[in-house]
Amino acid sequence: MLKLIGQKASDASRKLSLYDNVARSRALQLMAAALEKESEKILEANAQDMAASQKDGLPDAFMDRLLLNEKRVRAMAEGLRSVAELPDPLDKLLWETTRPNGLYIRRVSSPMGVIAVIFEARPNVTADSAALSLKAGSAVILRGGKEAIRSNMAIVAALRSALAQSGLPMDAVQLVEDVSRASAQALMTLKGYVDLLIPRGGAGLIRSAVENATVPVLQTGEGVCHVYVDKDADTDMAVNVMLNAKTSRPSVCNAAEALLVHRDIAEKALPQLAKALRDANVILHGDERARAIFGDMMPATQDDWGHEFLDLILAVKVVDSLEDALDHIARYGTMHSETIVTDNKETAAAFLKVVDAAAVYHNASTRFTDGAEFGFGAEIGISTQKLHARGPVGLNELTTYKYVIEGNGQVR
């Protein structure tokens, strides 16, 4: 079955190359309208998924990622429209030269071909992945988690009906309805059909893809993000940044999972930070020095450092210096998003230069690591690797390139 899906996707990707940006963008506009038109069916399907997951006793953070409501469906539709309005990422001249023998060589952006996305609980990934892949001229094979299967089926049905209406190949967007572990493994090894595999989910899924895939993988990693409050930080700013980074949506990968506070400001800043977080229902796991300053914390264990809680839980540590903070982030971070709060420009510059992460921030929340916030329209994931893309993976990161050579009879 996966080979049949792969063959249909390959055929669709070749057909897509015949359509220009106007046609692809028009299809995306129709897909957005279809989501809104079918909103009631999508929400009914999601309610069934939510009820089944609630019966299974899944945690609140997971349920939040799974939940759709009218606002989130509208946001999916608006995301499609935003992508439709973005500049065409294809056929862009990236480099050119004319050789002494008269050959004119240029490097131009071109479609990836077939993109496969394996993801877990978030149904909005279905629409985002389809939109970005189509705009970038590629077909997409979607394989979501079993908990969201009804939602994903309803969303993909709406998207495919709009594709049919637009005249573009319906098989440019396909959903793997088999949600067994075997189907995920098979998709990871669909060599000859899949040009790029993007896993989106927890550490287990990412690890499985990296270890087992026989097709190229774009690694979107877990987000163990830190907020470092330096000795020269503005305390009020630190509180605002920390609260946003942790509590605005704790179940996503760009939420902060650890707070590091310089010892010289800890007596002043930590009580304000901790109280604000506790008032927001955050459970704090502090090291010995943090707990000595603010007692309403659970003792931190070794497992808390480097742990992606995806919940209202935060690890807290007092550090001796910038170097101590940098060492901690290097050891326990996941190269996703890291931020420093400080009024010292030299300290900030050192932090931004040394920290090895996809996104490094000065005086801003980690929650901005997002394709829409970066002006990409949407994203298909946050890459924590260094090749071929890093950070929010938008349209340009979903293209490859080829060399086009024109001559007048030259031979070598």
C-alpha cells in the first residue's frame, strides 16, 4: 500500500512541475476555503479523537496539542492563505556564470519531489505540511498519529477536494490511514519514492527516524530550551520573558524547560521569577541554591536537566557565571532555542556567538522560533540539525536546486 501511495505521489510531483506559482497559489486559496467550509465535519472528527484520547487517560499537554476549535481551524485556513501569498520559491536564480568556452551555467531552485511527514498529535501539522509542500512544488505523504486519525482524515478530505476543484493532481496530498508502527517504519524506508522525510514529534519518533530511515531525513528535534537571566538583567523584563517562554503554550517545542539565574542577581530576581511562575501554576524543580532562596520548589533531580516536560513544569538552577550557563546549555540543550536576558551588550554578544542552537535570543522569548513569526508564512518543523536546513523550515528550506547549462554545441 505504501508503495502505491509513493508511486501516486511521484506521479503527482511530476505533474505539479507543469503548474506555475499562480496555479499553486490558487489551489491553496481553495484549500483554505475548503477547510472553513468543512469546519463542522473537522470539529466533529476532532471531538471523537478527543473523546477517545480522554478515555485513554492521555495527559493534558497531549490533549492541548490534539484539540481543534473554530479558532484553530480558522488559523489553519489563514496559514494556507499566508503561504499562498508568499513569493514563489521555485526557479529562483541562485548563482550564474559564463565559462571561457561560452557555456552559460546557472543554479536555480527546484522542487524536492516527494516529501513525507510523520507526526503525532497536532492536526494543524496536516494543513501546514500540505500547504508548504504544494507551494514548493512537491507532493506530500502525511502519516499522523493514531490519536488524531479522524481529524486528519477530515482535513485531508477537504484539501483533496479543493485540489480536484483547482485542477491540480489530488495525489499531491495523501494521508496514510494505517497508523500502525509498521506503516511508519515502512514510510521511513520508502526508497525510490520519498525524497525527504520529516519526522515531527517526541524524542522517540525522532530517534526512530534517524536510526531506521533509508531515505534522507530532516531532523526536527525536541526542544529543551533555556532562559538564562544574567547578573545585569532587568528583573521585570526577565519575569515577562520567562512567563511567556514557559506558560503561553507549554506543550510546544519552543517553550522553555529550564531557568538559569546568575548567582549575583539570584537573591533579587529569583523570588520575583518564582512567584510569578507559581502564580501561573508552574511546578518548579529547583537545585539546592535555588530552593534556599525560594522554598516553594520540588528538589531537582539529575533527570530534570535536559528534560522536555511539555507541561507547566520548569527546572531551575543558580549558576556562578556566564561560562557556567554556557556549559549547562551545551550539555543539556537540544540545539533548538536559547535566550539570555541582560542589559550587558558584551555578555549578550558572547552568548549569541557561543551557544550552538538553531535560534539564539537576546531579551526575547524562545516562543518566537516559529515559521509564521519569522515571516515564513508557516513551517513544516523546527530543524535542530545543521544540514541542509536549520531552524524553522519554511518554503525555501523545502526546495533543492539544480544546475541549468546552456551552450551552442560545446564538447569536452
